[in-house]
Amino acid sequence: AEITLGDEDSPMPARKLSSVGEWRVVARISRAGGAQAASGDLQGERRIARAQAGKPIAITIDRRIE
């Protein structure tokens, strides 16, 4: 899947994504279909520095949440 994130996607409306120097992007496949991580879900993550903003990244889903 290809997803584009912007300021409107910030989890904190008062703090724009463009105002921080590094982001942690998490991709999760939920067994139960919920937004919160749960046992059995599959997950991958990447830390993204401001210098990488606007460039495509890949996230490998490579671990199971216990």
C-alpha cells in the first residue's frame, strides 16, 4: 500500500507533523481489526528523519506482538 502523510494526519492537532525533526511510522495488521496494538498483531516500524521527508520509504512488517 502507498500512503501519504501530512500535517492533517498528526495525532495531536495542535502539533503539525512538519514541526518535528523525526517521526516514528508504524504499520500494523490487526487480527481483531482494532486501532490499538494487541497480542497476535503483525507490525513493522521505521524512524524517519526530516531529511527523508517527502521521499518514499518502505516498512517491513516483521514481527508479531506478544
